[in-house]
Amino acid sequence: AGVQHSDRIFSELSSYFQKKRTDVRQMIRTQEKKEIAQTSDHILKLEQEISNLEQENDKLKLVLHTEDHIHFFQNYSSQSGVYVCTTSPRDVNDLLTFEKVEESVSELKDQLVKLCEEHMDKISKK
């Protein structure tokens, strides 16, 4: 009866860990897709900013090749406002990192080992 009981407990634990493993994998995949989408959006914004800066650079190059700088700046200031950077660095989601997942799994393993040792001590005393 004791062997059957321990087999059932280990089978339940195994099923539980298999389910948790699947859940964690799905969470990681979901987070990865989210991060990829955010990164792609950020890349598009940066590419647009680069394009805008290149256009501004081309306009400013005209200053180097003009004789009447005052006339140029009077016309330039009416044509173009000051360029303002609109994107910000990508926010990093610190809630789910591999380090934290690894730490949680390690803590769970330690707790499980401790629990198993306690129960084995109780069984061996009986």
C-alpha cells in the first residue's frame, strides 16, 4: 500500500511539473512574441527618425554652399521647425526574465527536495 501511495504521489507530481513546464514555455513564447513586436515597432520609428535626420542634414548642407547665410537661415527657419526626437528607448519588461524564472524554479526544487527529505525521514522512522 505504501509503494502504491508513493507511486501515485510521484505520478501526480510528475503530471503537475509537466503542466507547469508547458505553462512556462507558453509564457516565454508569448513574452518573446510581444518583445519582437515591440522591437519591430521601435525599429520602424528609429528608421523614420533616421530618414528625418537625413533630410535635415541635406538641408543644412546647403549652408555650407551658400554665400548669403542670413538669407538662408531666414528662409530655412520659416520652412522647417526645430527637429524633435519623438521616440524613446524601448521599455524593457522586467517582470519576466530568464534569470527570475531560473531563480523561481531553483527555489521550487530546493523546497521539493527539503519536503521529500522530511517525508522520507518520517517514513523511515515508522
